Amino acid sequence: MGIQEMNQAEGGPEHRASTQGVLTDLRALEYMLEQQMFETGITRIGAEQELAFVDEAMRPAPLGPEVLEILNEERATTEIGRFNLEFNCTPKTFTRSVLSDLHQELDELMTKAQVASEQMGAIPILIGIVPTLQQEHLSREYITPKPRYYALDERITQARGGRYDIRIKGIDEINFSHDSVMLEALNTSLQLHYQVDPEDFAISFNVAQAITAPVLAAAANSAVLFGKRLWHETRIAIFEQTVDTSGQDIPMQRDVIKRVRFGERWVESSVLELFRADIARFRNMFRADAVEDSLALVQSGEIPKLHALQTYNSTLYRWNRPCYGITNGKPHLRIENRVLPAGPTIIDEIANSAFWFGLMKRMPKAYPDLTDRLLFADAKANFVSAARAGLDFKMRWLDGQVIPVRDLILGELVPMAIQGLSDAQINSVDIDRYMNIISERTETGRNGARWMVSSVEHIHDHGTRSERLSTLTAGTITRQQEGKPVHEWSVAEIRESGEWRHHYATVGQYMQTELFTVREDELIDLAASIMDWEKIRHIPVEDAEHRLVGLVSYRALLRLVADPVKRKSDSIAVEDIMEKNPLCVLASTPTMEAIKLMKENKASCLPVVQADGKLVGIVTEHDYMRIAGKLLEDQLQGGNNSM
């Protein structure tokens, strides 16, 4: 369901030739619409299932290409990240047993993935963002080794000036920079396809836009990134901030349109409006491998593949995207829903699909005047609110109504989706099974995102950061394998984090990240007071750019007290007694190496910094006492078990 082989379109004549190919394909598409050459009277649906792999320690396992080779499955393909894979489900006619058939196919494919990945020591997981993913997993060494992925990284990174700045604020806040489009690999989704007749495209696409918010609210499953509680569907913020080629220095007065976007306005009459709007705004980044004179082909009665237009369209990421395809020699139009996350279980995913498909079927008939009754700006705002808050926000709906999204789903949208599924003659048992899940999930307010947030709150004061993230990951896998829908899940327990040794391999897994720091020019009395108030024995000293420049220790304060000359001064600065250029380590430093450094240098703590010297954490003797306690407990329990 997408172009797989892409080459870079260089500047100059080659770039102009590739652009000419896109324009020719657009004219061919217009001709086919005018001549009514498209398939009509049938609705097909499809799905693309993305998944991730983790190892026994619940860390991302970069084994996607290896698992793909073992699978030998034509429905499977790679993703940009080595720890991901995608299944392209077989297109199905939207009637009768289609929902249970899709459920059965996904079950079959996930079972195959589980068997194949077990041979590599990995486990598949369905989740919007794997909780244990860290920035180190997003380096270029984790890119799946295919030219098109390297080309995508090069082009978008170049357009961004070599830097990706990510800022997201939820319960917690995250603000960091990266150097690769691999940030896109954070996201794992279930993408749905819905075929429509050309004359129905405009109203169907507008319906897809209008229902994006409530469907996403019910399905949200990506509330945690790098240990931070952010948006309920953090994927939306990550993707929109990552795949953006508008540049870094756009004048404030200028409106900026991004490659990843909800859209700017309702569609008035034709799919051509969307393609024209994109071509007018975004430079062509790649050329298609296959070359065809599509206009000549279609004028001679043949059906072109529109390689150039499809290649171009595959580098634009509308959350609802128009698609062109050919089935049994007949061209068709589809709407691709890209907003839904993977998981939490396959039955949850099919319920989400039933909800969306049912609304897509019924709402064009129920609200033919939709665009007169709902402002596009409100539909767009609803989408952002759903991504931020899931089931916990108020929507602006038809005729200016402001209504809690849960009330709208239960009172209006679920009955409408049920009617749409009935109109398509979907089996009544399947309608009841899957739509009951949407109703019960909405009533309880427990989607995947809420389960994550509740689990984080439950285990917040237990274990290390690494243990808590592994708990979320392992807890998700266990419950997925049990197969119960997410609203029936119990919160995760810290005991689910697995073998404790996995969480103490490197300094970054257990370092303290909630830091108390001072500047060089601060009064030393402030540092002493903080140490007393917070019961700590070390305070890192950082500059205005958060680079580590020194360390104040309890011992240094004792030496100050013992010095009668310095004690007479009323204004002693931190820099007067701090240890300059203290011993420090990276988050990736192995624990045994850190312990050796502390012993050799008689250090009681180690500040943890990034490669650029910026402070990110600290480990102390207390942390290693805790590790020693766990080891002693483990050994003593082992001894008791052997008696």
C-alpha cells in the first residue's frame, strides 16, 4: 500500500524531470476522473500493522530485518527502525465477516512474528511507543540498511539544518534535540484504508477529518516517552515535529504548512484538491524508479500506476491521506487513516477499526451538510485536544455544541457506527463484540494511555527508572498475550520488570535525574542549606548552558568550617570551594566501570553528563549500596531455596 523503492531526486534537470512526472500523473488522474474510469459500487478495507521487538530485558531489539528473513512472509516488510516491522493485511470487501476475518489475519501474523522473533531472542509488542526506547536507540546505526531510509534521513535532516528540536508538555515536559529522522521510529501504528467512490470522496474525506478526534480519543495508547508522561497520544506530537522540512528560520509573520498535518480546509468536490494543494506547497524529494507516460497510457485506454505521484504522496503525511490503487485492473481511491496507535491488543485494534469503519459508512448519509455545521478549525482543534488528553476533553461539535468527548461517543457516535456496520451487513455478533468494547472502554475512561498513566502513578515510588519502564513494557506484553481488552487490564506491578540485573547494567538506568544544582557565583550558604534540606551530600555546579563545571561535597563544607580564615568572610562563592572539573561519566558507562572509577579515585559520587558536557544525572555511593542490598538478598534467598 505504498511505494517501497525510492531514489533521491537530485537538483537540476533530474529534479525537474521528476516534478514533470508528478504533474503528468496528476493530469492522468484528472482524465480518469473525467472519463469515470474508477471502480465504483464496492467498499474494500485494508490495514497496515506496525510492531516493535524487545529483548528479554525489555529493551528495543534491532532485529527487524533478521526476523523478516526468518518469516519469509510476503505480507511483511521493513520499517525505518531496525527494531520495527510492518504487516500489510490482505484487502477485504467491507461486509459480513470482514471484522473477524481481519482479527484472524492479525492473530495469524502476530503468531508468526512471535515464533520467528523467539529464534532471535526477541518478543513482539503492539504499542504506540515502546516505553524503554531511549535516545540512543534513535541513532543512525539503528536505521534499517536500505537506500531509501538513508535517503529519507539525509533529505529531511538537510532540510532541517541538521537538527530536530522536540518540545512536548503534558503532565511532565520534554525538551531535547536530535540529529536524525530516526525519531520517526518511535511511533508504531495501525493504519486503516477505506475505499470510496470518486463522487463520494469529498464528503467521505471530510467525515474522516471530523471523526479523527473522537476515534483517536478512544484509541490513545502512547502516553509515555523517555519515562515522561506527555500527551495521551504522544505519537502525534513526535511525528509532526520530526518530519518537517520547513526549515529553522521562518519569519514569524509567515504561515508555515508542514508535511505532517491535519489539513487546512474541507474538501469541496474532488481528491484533486488535496494533491494540488500538496504539490503547490512541497518540493519533490524523490523520483520514482519506474517511468511511464501515464497520460498517454490512460488516453489509450490503459490503467497507469502513477508511480511518480504515488512516490511523491508517500513523502507527505496527512493524518488522513488520499491514496490511489489498482485492484483487478480497475483503479480506485482510498482514504488512509494514519492516526491510530498499535495495540494495546488485537481485539482493541479491531474495535477501533470497527468504530472508524462504521462511522465512515454511516456519517456521510447522516450528515450530508457536515461542513456547513462544523467549522474546520474546530475539527482541527478537536484533533489536537484528543491527542493531548484522550478521553478527557470537551469537543466542539455540530452547530456549535460543546460536549465531553465521552458523552459524544456514547450518546451519538457509537449508535451511528453500529448503524453503519449494519448497513454494510457486517455480522451482528461481530458488531456487538467490537462495539461493546468501545462503549465499555469509553464508559470506564480506560484506554491504553490511561492504563499507562495509572500504572506509572502506581509504581512511581518503586524501583529505578529502568525498572519502571521495563514494568510498563513487560506488563503490556503479558496482557496482550492474555488477549483481554485494555479496559479490563489491572495496573502494572513493579515485580513485572523482570530480572533485576538487567536494570543496573549501565549508569543511565538508575542514575538520579531529579537534580539540585547551583551556579558558580551562588553563595555557598545556599548550597549548604540545600544539602541540609534535601538530605544530600553532593551538589553539581553547572553553567547557564547546563554544562557541568564543578561539584560541591559535604567534605568541602567541612573543610570550610575548619578553615578560620575563610569562615570570616560573609560572601563565599560556590566556585571558591567547589571541586573543578570533577570526575564524571556518560549514561552509557557500564556499572562495573563506574564502580572501579569511584574506588580508584576515592569518589563518593559521579555526575553523569552527555557527550557535550551537559549534566543529566548523578550516581552516588547510596545507589551502589542499594544494588549491593539487592545482590545480597538474591544470594540469601538462593541459599535458602537450596536447603
